[in-house]
Amino acid sequence: MSEPKTPAKAPITIKKYANRRLYNTATSSYVTLDHLSQMVKDGDDFVVFDAKSGEDITRSVLTQIIVEEESKGGQNLLPISFLRQLIGFYGDSLGGLVPRYLDYSMEAFSRNEQQMRDYMRNALEGMFPFNPFEEMSKQNMAFVESAMKMFTPFYQAHGADGGQPRADELQARLDALQKQIDHLSKK
């Protein structure tokens, strides 16, 4: 028997004005990207509309939050290799599959994240669970490897059999992308 579902709460409306200010209509106050970042972390759903045109700009504002978080210099969640691969899928015939795949992957990671948090809480009671962490790590790696095989046609040639791609060429590409990211984040 399933429990009755509670109706979803309507997302908070944020309006972005021409002067780049963000206005939270629920609290009748101006907010910053840091406020919106905290709302995401708190699980508060919101949508952002351009105040003049009425266009939904939620995606670009969330992307802007990610760029600012990545440029703060503390924790970088997006590896350069991931960014390169993601850019490579724009305009590709498989590009339409990427959003659904990433959604599924993040949901799976979130489920494992909660398990890891639970294990850590139990570890404080005196038993440190090496085996559950190791098992989740193996599952995550297997999941990533299967995704790489599906989305990267040359994965077999460079990854699965232990073959070594040209390290100098890869390093040069990584350096070039890092310069581009640094240049874009300064704008």
C-alpha cells in the first residue's frame, strides 16, 4: 500500500532585472547568487524569469552559480576532462541522451551519498565501515566505466585495456582548456 502523495509546492519566483538584480517575490527582497545557491542546498525550488521579457532563465542562472562556485578556488567539482567531454557532446547526435544520463547519474550518486553519510554516522559509534565504502566505490567506478564505454568510442583503446594515451597531448589539451576557463571567469 502506498502513501498518498502530497501535492508539490509551487516553486518560488525570482525575477532578474536589467540592472542584474535578482528579486525574490516570496520574500519581497533582493537576493544574490549566493542566496540562490543556499536555496538550492536547502532544497528550495525556484524559477528565474527575466523581468522584462518574461523568459525563463533558470538554467543560465544555475549555470552562473556553478561557474562562480568553481572559480572560488576551494572545491572544484567539475574535472576538466568531464568539461571537455560535455562540450564535445554539444551538437553531437548523442547530445540528446546526455541530460537524461546526467540526471540519472546524479540521482544514483545522491542515493549513494546518503548511504555514505549514514555509514559515517554509524562510524562515530565505534565501527568504521571500510567494506561498505569500498563496495560503493566499486559500484560507482563500474557505473562510470560503463558510461564511458557507451559515450566514448575510443574508451576501449585508451582505458579498459590499460593502454596509455599520449600523456603530453592530453596535458596540453588540459592546459589549453584551463586557460580558456581562466579567461572566461575573468570576464
